Amino acid sequence: MSSSKKTVVLLAGLCALHLAVLLAGFLSPYDPVRQNRDIPFAPPTPIHFAASRSIRVSSPFVCAIDENRNEPDQYVENCRRTYPVQLLVRGAPYTLLGIVRSNLHLFGVSAPARLFLMGTDAYGRDVFSRFLFGGEVTLFAGLLATALTLILGAILGILSGYYGGWVDAVVMRGAELFLALPWLYLLFALRAFLPLSLNAVQAFLLLIAVIGIVGWARPARMIRGVVLSSRERHYVLAARLFGGSDGYLMRRHIMPDTYSIVMTQAALLIPQYVLAEVVLSFLGLGVGEPTPSWGNMLSTLQQYSVLASYWWMVIPGLALVPVFLGYIILASDLSLRETGRT
């Protein structure tokens, strides 16, 4: 597979994942915060297929789940009555994209049967639904924090490289300070000074602000290097001689030269910031319960009994692997393409 095709496939896969979490309300069969205390740590529900002789089409169905009387916290299937998996069913209400209210779900089963594709957690909440809704917090925290970092880095890097002098000295000394500090410990220190009792929206915005502000130094230094070269090019000097203002020169001639650096840095920073959100929420410093995020979903693994007995609770952690690999390979392809151009 060529580099361009591989890049397109990676972009398509990452876009599909982000689209899935955007449509979490439609794709998830249950409310992510609804508790079912009678079925804690239920395993993923098996889906069966029964062939119809008349139609010759496999129809998926599930069986009821009963608690095993002989073994506590264990469950058995009761297939005396089956429940077909239905498409486009009505269920728990949700808000799609924060705008459209609906209660239509892609799939589901009729009560009393339940369809838990990834099992349940300690409170009987559907892990699959929480996984999708948690992806909205985790993935978009990474995206928004990256956008904040790159905006700050681009502004400071362009100003530093274009004007030089004391502006360059102040910005670069600040960048060196931020680069010298371990970013993870700096996140902990900043978060420790902020209030802990926050609602989900406040915690999410605060998380984005803290993560985004910490990482501006590296992209600012790289953008500054590009600007130092661009400001001396003949067309920039000619535009200045014809009376072009500083704002016009930076916007029209210098900023376009930084776009490739910005795109490569975005592909590198997004997985780092996703990991930062996961770590902070895992340690209880990010978005808290009952709002799901991949970080607070993994926090239950701090209990060894959960880690050893309920393998499906690890799924949010496993989902991070293809996300990281996708962005890292994408950043590598963008970097190689930019190197080939130069």
C-alpha cells in the first residue's frame, strides 16, 4: 500500500471512530448512567443466530440472563425464551450532537432481556454505552486541547520569529522553561491548585485548558524556526516594500508556510493529550462519575479483583492502542511527505 493510500485509510478509520462517539446516543442501546444493581459485572451477552428454513436468513437473538445460584457473581443463560435483536428501537432519551433530542437507537432487545455487548460494570451499567459516551469526553478532550495548544503555539511562534528581539527572547525563555518541566507532573501540580468539586462540564473545560496550556512550547519553537526562514524570502520582502502591514504579511505569506508543521504536530499531540485525560481521570483528577470517560472507566482496575476476574473492564484501555498507533503512523506519513517536499 502506497503512503498516500495508507494515509487515507488511517484518516478514514480515525474519522469513523470519532463519528461513532459523536453518534453515541444513537449507537448505544442504553443510558450510560443507568444502573442495574441486580446484574453487576455481567459478562458480554452472547448473540445467537437461528437459521430460518423458509427465508434462509440468520436472525440474531439473545437469551435471558439469570444469576447462578451455585456461584455468586456468576451468570447463566436461560434460553427457554429467546429475544430477537431489533433494529431502530425506542429507548432511553438522549441529545444527538448536543442539539437534537431523540430516543431512537440503532439496535436493542425487548425487556426483560438485556443486550450488553461489552458486559456491565460494578453498578450494572452497560460498558458498551459508557465506552461510546466516554469516547466523547476522552477523544474530544484530546482534540480540543490540541487545538488550544496549536493556537497558542502558532501565535507565540509567529510573533517570536517575525519580530525577533526582546519578543523572541521572552517567548523562547518561557518555552525553555515549559520544556524543562516534566509535563505530566506539571499537569498534576496545576490540577492540584484547582477546585475538586466541579460538575462534568466545568471539569471537562478545565481539563482542556490545563492540558492545552502546558504543551504550547514545542510547536511554538518549531513554528518560530519556519517563520525565521519565511520572513527573509523575496516575496515577503517585496510585499513589505509595497507597503504590506505586519498583520497582512503574517496572515498572507508566513502562516501558510507553517500549516504542514501544525498538521504534523496535531497528529503527534492528540494521542498525548488523550493519554493525559485518561491518566488524570484514572487518578480522579479529571471528569468524575457518573459521567463516563475512558479514564474513569479504567479506574476500577485499581482493584486487583476486578482486573483478575472481569476481563471486559479492560476494553477502554485496549481501545487506546489503535488510536495511538493510527495518529502516530499518520504523523510519520505527514512528516515524511513534508521532508520529501523540502
